Amino acid sequence: MIRGAGLFLFLAGLLMPAGRLCTAQEHAPYEPTLASLDSHPLPQWYAGAKLGIFIHWGLYSVPGWAPLSHPSHDFTSADYIKNNPYAEWYLNVMRIPGSPTQAYHREHYGANFSYYDFAPIFNRESKKWNPDEWAKIFRDAGARYVVLTTKHHDGFTLWPSTTVNPNPSIPQNERHAERDIVGELTAAVRQQGLKMGLYYSGGYDWTFNSGPIETAADYEAAKPETQAYGDYAFAQIHELIDRYHPAVLWDDIDWPKTGRPMQVEADYYNAVPDGVIDDRFGIKHADFVSPEYQNLDKISAKKWEECRGLGRSFGYNRAEGEAETIAPADLIALLVDIVSKNGNLLLDVGPEDDGTIPPVQMERLKALGAWLKQNGEAIYDTVPWERAVGKTVEGDDLRFTRKGSDLYVTILGAPKGRTATIVGVAARPGMQVTMLGHAEPLETRAAGDNLQVTLPAHLPGNYAYVLKLAGYAQ
């Protein structure tokens, strides 16, 4: 993961009009032109889903390590690249002279142990993995869709790809997983009633352009643009489309110009009319934009999706613990903030090589799921209100969402008093105010142009509390 070319398209995307929503899927065949691709309507399922689970799992999950010296993500500095906190970049960083990852690799595996020597270990350990358990965990966490990394930058695929890699340096049996992980998880996720999406690293494949990336200038130089790679990526992503019909087609970094990106997108829409495409294909069309560990400060007309890990890494990093993992209250506040501004949260888990989700991540998923079970009415299938952010007179931070004529006001954190006086929200005749998880209507009164709500003596749940103003948003 890296923002790369996607950052430019993300910023440009904020100026684009919001895609119209659709439920019906009647459309003439899509053509590989921007005009045709831009006619694709944003599916209602994606607009209303709000929460997806991202999964980074692969050879990098075997060593499962990255340094912790960079708590934030400054992708451009040489020191960051040398101390990259993304464990899924292990292959790149282990080849940078003097890097902590190189030292870790030599200490634990030896200088002559190739990265692709992790393939037999991953294949052995991944036999223990139960896709049905994952699917239930993600459903219980409140996710509506899942996106799996089918091939990261190392070129190793999680399905038995039949596309021949022309590079002789790596044995064919070390280029893909023995299990059809993509197919098994797709079936399990759909069995739970969730949508299944697939990530593919189109911009980087280190079996074609090995790098390593050591400076910011290398990000662009490391993109393979040969005809051989373009044909390879084109064939592999069509395998994914044809075999699995993913609801999300999530490309990363860029797409090779030799790989006909607009043809890929047209073919995808024709195969999956209610699917969605991210903004990292290197062209100006996208159903949504994809900031990475980056929040917006206002409502975006263009649909967006923040991707981030529960910790600092996407792939499993055994060095991470409580201190590096987002706290439950902060995670819930993040989701509410994103949704109030017309976004989705694509929240990543990094499993161990045998498919175990680390306990610290499981705790966060359970907390999020419990909160959504009570308060999901204020999240799912909502739209932004006239503003996203507010305050109470008492000093509480608020976020607003709307569904039909109902306005939802989420108090982030424990309320500061027994009343919450919502600034700029006036009392209206016939309006009823309740708190989700509390059965009885709440007492209200006008306080000038503000609405004062008397809160329950015993607050339901924890972390954030939702006031429902039924009939307010006429």
C-alpha cells in the first residue's frame, strides 16, 4: 500500500460531482473510454455499506515484522522508506543496506534465505486457515463487504493463477498459494451475506521490476511498464474478474500503460455491473477515491473510502501491540467521522501466516461490532446532513448523519453533562428525540436556536452515543 498516483486522483476526485446512485443494472455495454466509464452509476449497496474489512495476507505474514520508529506515514522520506512500518513491504526493505528489516531477516533466517523461500512455509501454515471463521468474524464486526489482497507487490498470488510469469528467477510453484484462498474466502463471505472485493497490485510487481525502492524517486522508477508485464497483469486481473466476479476491484499504485487500464475497467463493469472501482488505475475515472491513513475535514461530494490498518501496518507485524493499535473509542469515532462526510472505512486486519487474527485486532473488531449492533441505524444507509461536525454548549464533539426525515447526532466520547445542548439545531413541533439503545423518549426544550436534550441517567453502551431526532430533517 502507498498513496502514489492514487493521491493525485484522490485530490482531483474531490472536485468531481457525486456519482448518481443506482439499484437497477440496465446499461448498454461499457466501452474503454472515459465518457463510457464515467456513465457508471455508484451502486446503492456500496454507498450505504459504510464499513469494509481489508485483508493483507501473504508471504510477508511469515516473518511478520517491521520497525516501529515511524508512527505516522510520510511515504517520501528516505528514512521512512528504510524504516517502513508496513510489514507487507518486507521484501523491499530487507534489501536496503543497513535497514532494521535486513538485520531482522539475517538474524532470524540467514543472509542466504530468499524471500520466496517463505512460500513453502506459508503454504504449510495456511492449511490451518478456516475461511468460514473469518467471514463470521467480519460479519459480527459489522462489515458489509470484504476486500482481500490477491497479489501484493511481491507478485505472489493467493489463487492458483494459470498466467505464466515469464521471469525465470522464481520457480513457478513459489508464485502462488497452493490453496485457492481467493475462491474459498469469496464463497465464505458471500455465505454470510457480505459483498466480496479483490485487491490486485497492478503498479508494482517485484518479480518484473525488482527494485529495491530506496528514495522517493524510486516509487515511479520501480513501476514495470514492459509489454510483457502489461499482458501479464491484464491476463491475471481478467482471471479474477471471470472466476470470482468481485464486487470491488481495488487496484493499487497504478496500472501499466501497456496493460490497457480502460479496457480492464470496461470489461469489469460489463461482467459486474454493480461493482465499484477505486482511483488507483492511473486514469481519471473512479467510483470512489481512496485516501490512506488520511481523513477529510469536510463533506465530499465524491464518494470516498479511507483505508487503514488497525495498527500502523496493513500486513501482520508481530512487533505491534496495544500502543500501536487504534483504541476502540478512537476507532468508533473515526468511523462516525468518515460516514458523516460521505465516506466508507476500509479497515484492515493483518492475519498471521496460519490465518490467526492477532488478539489485539480481534478485540477492536469485537468492540466495533458491539457498538454497531446498537447504533448501526445511524451509520448504514445514511447520507450526510447539511454539515458533518458540530458541538454542544457543554463542549461535546458531535457528528451528524441523516436517513429520510431522521437526523442522527452522535456524541463522541462520554457526554460532559446530564444535558446535551446541540448548537444550531432548533426544536421542531412533533419531533421525538431518543437515544439508540434506550427505549424511552428523552426530555427536550428549546434553548434559543439550540436544542437541549436531557440524557438518560444510565447511558447505554460506551464510546459514543447516538441521539435520534425523528422527523427533524423534513
